[in-house]
Amino acid sequence: MEPFLNPVLQGKPPQPLLVVISGPSGVGKDSVLMRMRELGFPFHFVVTANSRPQRPGEIDGVDYHFVTAERFREMIDNDELLEWAEVYGQYKGIPKSEIRQAMASGRDVILRINVDGAATIKRLAPEAVFIFLAPASLDELRHRLMLRRTESPEEVERRLAMVADELAQLPNFDYVVINHADRLDEAVGQIRAIISAEKARVYPRRVIL
Ligand SMILES: Nc1ncnc2c1ncn2[C@@H]1O[C@H](COP(=O)(O)OP(=O)(O)OP(=O)(O)O)[C@@H](O)[C@H]1O
Ligand SMILES: Nc1nc2c(ncn2[C@@H]2O[C@H](COP(=O)(O)O)[C@@H](O)[C@H]2O)c(=O)[nH]1
């Protein structure tokens, strides 16, 4: 295949990126995304489907497409999902329609999924940019999950028990960003810098999905 030079060299718009943000539960993936939205980052945020009940403050169609487990199984049977997994006992998945719409938007696409989901996307779209959001420590992660008060103490421990395996998958990622306590904007800034650097590549990544 011909090497694909950065289109900006011909005065054309840059190649849109598919950016996958992953990391352990409670590390701050949703907080990072929310902050990016607040700051008006011009990205297309992929809304994934979820069979768990809505948490207070979550908005259907913004945070997730909340569906019943029955509807989710129907989506699996109808091959409507690019990727799906049972995450902490609930179905999560990326509707194909969502990702296609996103890729056609011409904007950079941001996707947040768990670490296993990121491995699946790596197989399907190896040219995506994979960012691992990491906590400064396990204690910090526990503290955040406890403070969020959306899971029982047992559920918090179940999520923490998976962190070692999740960290073991770090070598499959392109970048790691530490979301330090009370320094959310720093993490967001680093992600923005990664995206800027990726845009400046002589040979940009091209995702074909
Ligand atoms: N830098 C930070 N400093 C302090 N608290 C934070 C920071 N980032 C996020 N939090 C808090 O940590 C908790 C977990 O964050 P969030 O829900 O964004 O994590 P998540 O990675 O999306 O979790 P999950 O994978 O379970 O959906 C929230 O209460 C959030 O307000
Ligand atoms: N593999 C996938 N994981 C997903 C998807 N959408 C969200 N997630 C991840 O699930 C966990 C738990 O989320 P919670 O909101 O119930 O706490 C979290 O890490 C999400 O990022 C998906 O489509 N596929």
C-alpha cells in the first residue's frame, strides 16, 4: 500500500482519529470525557449501550444508551454491535450504527471502554490510538470508588480485584496518562497533547472499520 502522507501537506483537513480511552473502573474515564465536553473539545463521543440501571445524574443518549438486558441480547442476535462484553455483571457494547456515524462525522472519535473491550478494538482497528488512564495508586482508586457511592463495598472490591490484570495489559496501549487526585485538567491536557501530536504525524494513522 502507498504510504499515506499527512493530508495537511496538501492543504486538506487532517485524518480523523479513533481514540480509545480505557483503564480500571473508577479511574476517571467518564470524568475526563465530561470535562472534554465542558471545554468544548470538537470530538465525537461514542455513546455505548448498557443494560445496567441509570445512575443519578446520568443522561440516556449522552452517558449511555440505557437498554434492558432483553433488548441487549436482541442487539447481539441481530449483529448490531461492533464489540460487546459482560462487564461487572452487566452488558456493555458499541452499536455499529454509533461508530459508523461517528467515523463519518469527520471529527476525531473518542471511545471509552474497559480494558478487555480495548483489546477487542485493537484487533478490529489496530490503527486507533489507545490511551490507558491510570490511577496514582490502588488506594486512590478505592477512595474514588467509595466516594462515588454507586457500588456496594463488595462491588468496589470486585472491581479492584481486576486492576492487576488490567495493568498487565498496559503494553498493548500507546500511551499512559495518570489521573492524579484533583488534577483532572492535567489528565485532560495530556490527552489533548497526545491527540495534537498524533495529528502532526507525517504518516497518520488510518482507521478502517
Ligand atoms: N482527578 C480526580 N481527582 C479526584 N476525583 C476524581 C478524579 N477523577 C475522577 N474522580 C472521581 O472519581 C470517581 C470515579 O470517576 P469516574 O466515574 O469518572 O470513573 P470511570 O473510570 O468512568 O469509572 P467506571 O469505569 O466505573 O465507569 C467519581 O466520583 C469522580 O468524580
Ligand atoms: N467492553 C466495553 N466496556 C464498556 C463499554 N461501555 C462502557 N464500558 C466500560 O464498562 C465499565 C463499567 O462501566 P459503569 O459505567 O457501569 O461503571 C467501564 O470501565 C466502562 O468504560 C462498551 O461498549 N464495551
